[in-house]
Amino acid sequence: MKTKKIVTLETFSKINNFVLRQIESNQPSCFNGMVRVRKYRITVEEIVEDDEVIRERIQKLWDNCANHHHWEPLKVAAKEVGLVLERRRS
């Protein structure tokens, strides 16, 4: 009798359609030496956290961000949780 192997992980990656398509497989296969014949069930559940925790994470990312391409997306994410990021000084 086989025992169930359960793998649980937490991620900051958003699980969107692109990610789901990467792991979705409707048929068994053998490709590049990988035999895929066992089925897996994956459940995605958002971990609900206080906005304060999210604000702290965004602020830390902002404080350590040197890439100007990330500044606007960080400002948008901050606004969603009521955080106003201060303008960077040149």
C-alpha cells in the first residue's frame, strides 16, 4: 500500500493563467526523459494577511529598489493598501 506524499509550499508568485498552463497536463506523457503517469491535485489558496503586513513589504521593496522600472508598479501596489510612497531624491 502506498502512502500519500503531500507537498505544501508558500509563494509570493501570483498564480495566474500563465502559471497554471505551465503545470496543467491532461494526458500522461514521456518527454526529455521525464515519464509523467501519476496524477496530482493542486489547490491554490490566497493567504489573507493584514494590510499592514503588505504595506511593510511594499515599503521594504521600495526602500531597496534601484530599478526605476519598478517604481510605478510599486506605487500602484502601495495605493491598493493605502500606502503612499515618498518621492525618490535624485
